[in-house]
Amino acid sequence: VEPAASEPVTFDQKVCTFLPHAMLVRTGQTINVLNGDNVLHNTHSNPLNGDTETFNKGVAPNDRTGIPMVYAGAERVPVSVVCDIHNWMRAWHLPLDHDFAAISGEDGSFEIANLPPGEHEFVIWHEGDYLDRKYKVTIKPGETTEVDLSYGASDLARRDGGFKSINI
């Protein structure tokens, strides 16, 4: 288990949208929950791991100081975060105790740096559902490994948006 990242990360609410929509965070790392809107928002996380208590707090209008939030335990899949006041607001946090994960960019690309040589098994997840639970990749010593992942529109259509994560 790696130590927690020392730098806090920002999780904001602007124009009734959580920003970022999806984020990786280390266990023990502080998430500073802000509100850039002039209305009250409620930030409500739903962790599955019993190590972390549910975060369910109102964030005052235009709060640029923020409220600290910390995940005590790692999760196998991203945690749903909602605003109970504005039911269309949803985001995803993936708290991990390692660095071997990625969120894809707008073009679908991602990189997981510094994986040790050997066979690794990944979970591929997209907006509330698995795309693959046991995707295997072999990393050879001294080589860069590129993998092309492809999913059709029907794989993604039953989901809410464009978040993909890969973690081991």
C-alpha cells in the first residue's frame, strides 16, 4: 500500500454540475468540496467499502473555502456522488491505495505509467457498469505495451456518459 497523496484535490460544483465528473483519488487524500454556484448544493457520496463513512453535507452557496472529504478505504469500482437537491447532478470518485489506474481523456486515450513487468488483470468500468471485469495485459521488462480497447455504441448506450477507468 502506497502512502496517500499529499496534495489535496478540488471537487467543485458549477452551473449545477460536479467538476470533475470523474476523479481518481488516493485513500487518505483530502478532497476539498467547493460550491461555485449561488445556490445550496448537497454532496452525497455512496461508498461501498465499510472503511469510509458516507459523506453527506450541504455546501453553502459560493463556498470557495470548501469542506474536506476523505476516503479511508479503497474501492473496487467508482463511488457514486450525487446532489440530493438537484437530482440530475452525478459524479464518480475512485479511491485507490495505489497509482495503477486511469481515467480516459475525451478521445478515449489513457496511460498507466510504471506498471511492473508481469501479467496484470484490469477492471474496465463505464458510468455505473462493467465493460470487462478481467482484462489481462502482460507487461514485458523494458518495453512499452500498447493495447487497443474497443467498445461499440451498444456497449456504451445503456450508460450515462463517457467515463472509463481501468484499475487493478
